[in-house]
Amino acid sequence: MAVPLEIRQVPRPKNTIVKLTGKSWAVIQRIGCEYKNGKNYPKNGPVIGHIINGEYVPKKEISIELRPKNYGDYMLAKNLSNDILKDLMHVYGVEAFRIFAIAIMKTLNPDANDSLIEKYYEESFLSVDFPNMKLSKSTVSNFIYKLGCDTNKIIEFIRKRVEKTNANDLVAIDGMLKNYNSRITSFGSLSYKSRIKNTKNISIVTAFNITTKDIICSLPYRGNCVDFSSFPDFLEKTNIKTGVIIVDKGVSNGKNIPDQVGYIFPIKRSLSILHKLNIYDMEEKFSNKDNTIFYKKLKHENKFYYAFRDNNRFSKEHSDYLKSKKYTIENYKKLKDKFGTIVYISNQDLEPIDIYKMYKQRWEIELVNKFYQDNLNLKEVNKKSDISIYGAEFIKMLSTIIGYRIKNKFKERGILNEKTFSEALKVFNSYKKYKINIMGGSWIVGKISKKDEEMILSCLI
């Protein structure tokens, strides 16, 4: 590789050459000539220095700190979350930096409880960008409690994120249960599912932008606060007023949704109104891969009903029922038209195939919930007061937003075709910086394999 002109022009001792060794420009002493095959060839001696930051630095003056800083994973998280820091600063001022630091440390280190935050902070290049941050266990715990004391600021931050939702965006909203058996707070309650396991839960309601693949926000609720009671409160607090909301269940016929917000959600097949509308008498159809979907669209009382019958699903449900012990000819006559069907109610006047495709995209929020619990290890709650839970879940919301953006970046670059999320993050963690104690201190990147470096740089650029 040719030595760039700006490197060759740096003043250095006579009888030396410059050569790229690894990632640095080494200054090598010429110690004479060597005679071979009737010709003199220059003979190189030892490395006597390096060209660093446009200056020649003698080798004896260079010392490298043995303790590196984790650089690759931090820069990836930082590059993907600058907008979050900006919004935090708007709401929290200088406290935003501590919130941001804790959230990133929890994103990059799934085991980072309050007692480990400071350790991971010191090991990360974040401690260089945001130095002298106090993050002891007691400091972090008290800070999270303080965050929970001011829920108005949490809501203000959330609403700033909601404001960025466009009118045509598809927004999925879903609830997720987390184990929480504290006897002290009001959050831990027996949900329908947790009664079977004899454990208490809290519920986390999350809004996810299907169009942009970005998590919008989340809020904690009691574990026995089922979707039809928590969703209206969630919509009111977050001020979601644009987009089309796609939920799994429980919005009570859309009565609690603002008029300007679109919605799509499934309803029970047994509702009497569906029989009155003769919704299961479907004649039109479209193809979906190797399957046939029959459908019907009706308008009733300013709402649209969309019914679909999946031919493959119909065959399975029909066959399973005929084999079941519950079979009776009376029930069969009642159920035969419902096999393989699903009915949606909406305030959107769209083509049925578009409604079908839009709701199918809702599986994205299931991936968010799985990512929250499995990759970021946030499925347990370890706070002992309602106030601390609000603060802790706010931090976890930020961590999940950042973490899911990292996952999307990995997916975009094809990294998840070869590695799991955790494996890929470990590669980024291996991309470290070392401090050279010269000229006030310079940082150089440590050596890693070319393949790993190419993968990392593809995400950082």
C-alpha cells in the first residue's frame, strides 16, 4: 500500500521509512544495505516511532493503558439513539445524560442491575464521552426513584415521541405480563394466566410503529388490569391521536379511541350482531401464497366489519371438531360457518385485502415483547415501591427502544442471518479503544479480525 503524501511529509529522523503496520504508521530505521545478486538492497532496522495525529512520536515516549474501553457496542447504540438523548435533554435538562447512560448500559449488558451499572460505565467508552458520572448502586437506585416521583416528565417525554407518529403510520398496541411478587406495591396482582402458576404479574402496555419498525413508548399497569381497561388509559396518557391502531383485543368496540385515530381489532365470532349481519356468508376471495381467503365487508352503524375465512385453517378446525368428544350435531350446525374465520371491526373504509395484510403485520409487536424478555432480560421486576417501578420501567422503555433499533440494524445488514443478537453484540463489544499517553492522550482502536471489523464498520458508517 502506497504511503499517503500527508504521512510522508510529516518531519521524522533521517534514514527512515514509513510503513503501515496493523492500523498505525510505523517509522522504521534504515540500517544499511544488503548485497544480493549483484545489487544493493536497503536493509530495514527496528521500529523507532510512529506517525500519530500528524506528528512523529518516538517509540520510547509511547505508553498504552492496559485497560481498554468498550467502543464498538457503545458507538452503535449512541449513533442509533441521538434523537432520544435530544428529547431527554428537552424534558430533563442535564439529568438526561445520566438517564441516557443507564439506559445504554442496560441495553448492552442484560445483567446490569443497579449495582453493576457503574462497573459497565467505567468499562465503556461512554465514560470518556460523559466523564465523572456518579453511578454507584445507591446513586442509581435513588435516581430511579426520583424519576418515578415525577411521572409528568415521563408522560411529557412519551408524548414528544408520539408527536413524531405520522397520520398514515400503523401503530400496534399490546400488553405483556412480567413476574412481580412483591407484597408492598399495588402493581403486583394475579392475572388470569398467573393464577395457574401462582405468581403475581405487572402488565407492560407497549405502542409499536409497524411502519417505521420503531418502538414508540410503554407504560406499566397492574397485572390484573386487562387490556380493555388499560388500553383506554394508555391512549389518554400517551395522547396517541394519529395513525391506525392495531390491537389484539379489548378496545370495547372502539368507544374509547379518539375519532381521528383509526383502529382495527378482532371481535368474538359468537357476537349476535355478526349473525344479524350474515357476515359468515362469504363469496368473494383472494389468494394468499398457497392458500385461499374468502372475505366479506359490511358497514353497520358507522363501523366497518371485515370477515375472513382461511381455507387451510377451515379444513383443520373442521376436521378437529369432527374428531372431538364435544361434537354434537346441534353444535356443529352452529359452528360450521365459523370454522377458519376471523372478524375485524374498524373505522377505516379500506379494501379487505389491505385490512388483512395490515393486521398480519401486527406480529411485529409480538417480536418486540419477545425481544424485551429474551434479549434484554427485562422480564423480572425487582423494585419495591410503585414510584421506583415507574422510574425503572421508564429506563427499560428507553433500553428496549435502543436495543430494538440495534436489532433492526443487524437485520438490515444481514448479520442476523449468521449470528444471534447476543453473538453479534459480543463482536461489537470486542471492538475496543486503548489510550496512548502522549500529547494529552490519544485513543487508538485495538486489533480485531478483518471480517469482524467489516461487519462493525458496516453498522457504524
